Amino acid sequence: SATPHNGKAASFAELIRLLEPTAVRPDGTIIPDEVQRLIVRRHRHSPEVAQEVGANWAERKEPQNWLVPASPAEDAIARELDEVWLHPTAGSSPYSATGAKLFPWTLAKAFLSSPAALRETVRERIKRLGVQLTPAQQREAEALRRLLALTEDALVQPSAKYTKLVNYLRSLSVGPSSPMRAVVFAERVPTLKWLQDKLPKDLQLKPDQVVILHGGLSDEEQQKVVESFKQASSPIRVLVTGDVASEGVNLHAHCHELIHFDIPWSLIRIEQRNGRIDRYGQKHPPQITILLLDPSTERFSGDIRVLSRLLEREQEAHVALGDVASLMGKYDVAGEEEEIRKVLAGEAELDEVVQPTSYVLADDPIAGMLAMIAGLGAPGAPDAAAP
């Protein structure tokens, strides 16, 4: 299985019971020594697997992690987020509800997706505040309206990341008379719709050549898009999709270019996205491209560097381990996102949250997995007494 377990002890114990009931104690806990002999772990880079998949799974190219300098309008938003929301002076956060540390990063994450996504997030928060406001809520509403004005201005200005995307797609010869295709991932539906609205004109494509896929579509509509994309005769040249397509969707038959227009704060989710084109049956070396907006404000720019290092860890784990879940030990997208938020907020260090691949390799990966399932702590952590 590509997903051998979900990190939950009870689920793992049920799998083990199928093989050896006596390896699970009556209280549902496992006996590590008994279980270890039952597990064989292989991934695509294991010698036994590599010689079998051969030419039926082209090795991915080195990912292109591009830091894109923010436009002046985007920089203005970044400064406002930095000074007012993300790094305010003590006690000056404008957020009026509980979770003052969390909501600013919700705004930041939306901004890093697109100005369209940030506008939607700000509008929703203003709407939720209502009409009858306390003094604290009034202060928050004023801060939100300032942010909204800056965002509206950015939406009528050239977007740095979008311009980079269009130029890259043109360099690939994605166009009306070319068979070249690309998959563009983004987390936020407003970003998807924004891209779907702008790309046909800028790439001279017909409306049916840029198609959107997200969780708001019916199962039938989603399946229709996926099945079309698998066909050589499909008119689709750019598939703009949310993370609904990051699991169990095969997009590799006629596509080997995948672009992350934004970055999920989860190694598991990044790996799932990449696996849509980087999978068995891929005949062309897949190219993964990541677009990261790089504001000029020092603190916010430093936050972005954390996401760049996260992408580097994903590539290291892909080559050395075959999967990324063991680096964080959460086996859960939401759990990983919360840990990355802590790193961005300065509450934890990246190396504490995302283990370097070398630490995981230094330990027995199966023993480490069992220790984690048994609640014995994360595998591969450096020994404090070691030189």
C-alpha cells in the first residue's frame, strides 16, 4: 500500500491482528518485537523495486523552487500583514476573538495563495463580525478594511506569481495548438477561479481548455474532468485543481508538468500532490515547479524561507526514504499544518518539527514507526549525549 497506516494505534493494531493476533495485547497495544518480523518496507527507490519498475516510472527531475519577488502592490499587503497582524507589538493585535495567534496566519496563508483568496478571507471575517460591534471588534473591522483596500488594489495590478506562471506555461509551449499540458495546484477555491478566469486570455486558450477541479463540484463533475484529462483527445491544456485531486487521482497519462501555485503547510499534502504525475506508468521525467511569493519585508520573507526549507526536506525524503510522513511523525495533514504554523509563528524550530532525513535514516525506519505507534516518541531524534 502507498499508505500503509494512518498513524493511529488502533487502526495499526487491527492490521496486525490480520497477520498475527498474538502480536496485539488484549488492551489493543502492540508487542514491538513480535510485530517487527511481520513488516517489510519497500519504496520506489529500493533496489528490488527500482529494477522492476524500470522505464515504466521515469525519475522526477530536480524540483524548481522559485522565490518570486512580490510586486509593489503585493509588498504593501505583506507589510500590512507583517506589522499589524503577524508581528504586532505586544498586546496590539487587532484580532478581537480567541485565537489571536492563529487568525493572522490564516490571512497570511490566503495571501500567499493569491490576492483573490485573501480578499475572500477578509470579506468573510468582516461579514462574521456583523453590524453591532464592540470597541475591540470595531478596531479589528478597521484593520480588515485597510487590508481589503490594499488587496483590491493588488487585484487590478500585475501579480508577480501569476506573471511567472504564465511565462513558464508559455515556455512549455502550452497553447491552443500544442499537445502540452500542465496541472496547477492551489488550496483556495477563489484562487482556482481567479486562475481559470485569467489563463485562457493570457495563453490564448478556449474556455474548455482551462478546466477547474475542486471539492465544490459534484462527484460526477469531478470524474468527468479527470476522465477527460486521461484521454489523448482531451481539449484540456491546463487543469487548475485544489487538493481534492491530491489523493487517488491519476493525471500522469498525458502530463508531466505540475505547478504548485501555493504551498500546503504539510509534507504529506505536498507529496500527495506530486504523486498525481510522479507515479508508476509515467513515461516522461516529471517536473515539479513551486512558486513562492517573496515579499521584501524582512520578517515575512524569513517566514517564506521556512516553507522553502520544507520543500527541500520533501525532496530529500522522496529520494532517500520514499515517503515523507516519517519526518514529522503526524501521519495527518491537519497535524502537520498545525506544527508548521508553530514554526512560522516562532513557537518552534523547523528541525524540532521536521526531522532531517539523516536522523530518520540513522534509525531503523520500521522500529521507529513501531515506536511511534506504541507512543514511545518520534524515531531518529538525536541523542543529547552524542557528540
